[in-house]
Amino acid sequence: MFCRYFCLFGLCLFLLTQRCSLGHVSSSRSGDTASLPGFENLTMGYNKYLRPYFGGQPVQIAMSLDIATISSVSESDMDYTATIYLRQRWTDPRLVFHGNKSFTLDARLVELLWVPDTYIVESKRSFLHDVTVGNRLIRLFSNGTILYALRITTTVACNMDLSKYPMDTQTCRLQLESWGYDENDVTFTWLRGNDSVHGIEKLRLSQYTVESYYTLVSKSQQETGSYPRLILQFKLRRNVLYFVLETYVPSTLLVMLSWVSFWITLDSVPARTCIGVTTVLSMTTLMIGSRSSLSKTNCFIKAIDVYLGICFSFIFGALVEYAVAHYSSSQKCAAKASQEGLANDPAKEMEEVNIANILNSSLTSYKRKITFSSIEISSDNINCSDLTMKTREKIKCVLRNKIHKIIGYFTIQNPSNIDHYSKLLFPLFFMLVNVFYWAYYLYF
């Protein structure tokens, strides 16, 4: 009997002990639950579809940016691709809790909170990184301030002026704007002005150098209202050294190579023709190669196109110079050979003497038959104005004499002088054109 009462007493004592321990655990768990910031607000009465201060003052959203990379700048598509870390801060009084701590919450909790509807203006393609999970950060402070960070890769349009390519400087923008909330609901500000943007001064691009950047606060006036907009504007200066080594130096050397023909004699037809044709074809290939990278921007007359056109003109001019010099030389040689042939033919000399005697006797008999009161015709001096002829024939004679004089002005007496002058004039004009070219595109 005693054993039975003893067992019953032990069982009751055990049950009381377990009840006390369970009560202690439940109370500790309820205390942990109550310490979670914003938990009760999220589960009781929080409406994520209504912005903070709904129906009252607008929500102030402060932003900051980290530019991780600018992977590419496309002149043909006129855009750039960048990876950015976008951070947004705002205050939601519904999430205020006691204490001075901040808590980093699971990113999936953002689905239960109100967040701004920020989008990137002029974005062609954008995506949020999701490896290994969605690259989002949500941090809650005791005063209700929320930090919301995203990692985004976006391709944004950038209007470019390629008229000075490759000595150009392009100005691109990254614009952030609210999609649905106008300025009566939200306001955008930079967190620390220009210091709100980091990383852009450390970027290393293949063809560009970031020259400067600054931030702006603006508004976008749409048909549905006025929306807040933040603007990051930066200037990209192209590195011209690559194009100097790739295009400018080879084209200049081709022009200088075309001048080698001026030191070769006119009789070396294969050598001079080969140099001229080779340089022209090489220059054409270089021009086609420079255009292939910018096939979709042919509407621009670029600085590099102007220089290649100048070089092509000088090379083609050197080829034409040889054609003119060779033609003049052949004409002079043919005239000299005909004169020598006439001087060595006595039969032709006798024939010329006989013809001259016949003409003199005819003129003498003509003078005897016809006498003029005011004009005397002599066999020593005969011109078109002394002869009695019709007005049309006189005009023809005068025009013929004028044409012969004009042709005489442009007749090259010594074809070898063409090469002599070209040796000096071609390099001089090319240097002069280069001075004007570089001065215009670098300083104007």
C-alpha cells in the first residue's frame, strides 16, 4: 500500500515539473516572437498596397549607386551595358520598433512590404541577378527606415555624336524615375549629392576613359502627371592611341610610299604603275576595314573617314601625276622624232621649197591684179585681219589663235619637271592639310 502511494506521489511530482518547464519554454518563445521587429505590423494591419503616409505627405526616397562595371559601349547600337548596385532608403512609420538595432531580413520578406516602383529610363534590356538567390537586400532600422538594395545589369540607350570619331567625347546618362507615383506621392533625392555615386571613377574601359560625372535632380512631365527623376550624367573620352596605330599611321605611310614613284624615271613604267596601283588598292582595303566596325553609322561623316579620304586623294593624285608626266614625255618624244625625220629627208625639203616658191609667185601675181587703197598685202606679214574674208571666217581664225595660245600656256615643255615639282609640292600640301585637320578635330 505504501509503495502504491509512493508511486502516485512521484508521478504527480513529475507532471508538475514537466508543466513548469513547458511553461518556461512557451514564455521564452513568446518573448522571442515579440522581439522580432515589425512582425506584428506585418501580420496585423499592414497593407503593402498602400504607400507610407498614404493620403498625406509624399514619401522621400534617397538613392545611391555603385557602378560595378560598364562592360561595353556600342557605337553601332548607340547604347552601353552596366552593372549597378542600386540602394534606396525611405521611412515607413508602420515598421517602427523599440531599440537602437537594425535587422537584415530575408530578401523574400520584401514581398510583404511596400517598395518604390523605380525603373531605369531608356533601358533596352535589364535583369536582376538571381545566383544563388535573388541579389536583393532588405534592412530594417528601429525608426522605420528601410534600406532596399538591388544588383541590376542594364543596357541603356546613349545618343552619340560620331562626327569626330575617333577623337570624340560622348555624354551618357543613367536616369531613375518613378513609374506610377507622381511627385505628390514620392520624391527622389540623391543621398549625398555627387558622393552618392561610387565606383565610376575606378572603371577601366577598353576604348574609353571616364572624364567626369555629376548628378542631377529633375522632373519628367508626362500626360499623366509630373514624376520625380534622378540623373547620373558622365562623359566618356575615347582613347585615340589605338586608332593612331591601327589606321592613321598605316594610311600616312601609304601616302609616303606613293611618293617613292617621284624618284623613279619616267621610262620605268612597270615600277611606277605597280607602286601607284598597289597603294591605291591598299588604301581602299584600309578604308573598308575602318568602316566595317561601324557599318550601321554610315550616315555620319566621321573624322577618320575625312582623313582616309585625304590620304586616298593624295595617293590617287600621285598615280595621275605619273600618267600626265608619261603622256607629256611620249608626246614630246614623238614630236622630236618627227622633226628629226623631216630634217633628214631631202626630198621633203625640196618639196617644201617648191611649195614655198609657188605660194610666193601666186601672191605676187595676186598683188598685181588687185590693189587696195587702204590695205597693202605683203608676202612677209600675213594675218587674219589683213585678208579680205567673211566675218565668220575672221571669228574662226581669231578663236583658233586664242585656243592655240591657251593650249600653249598649259603645254609642258619639260615633262621631267613634273616629278621635280611633285617631290616638293605633294609633301608640303600633305603636311599643311594635316595641320588643319588635327587642329580642327582636336580643338574645335
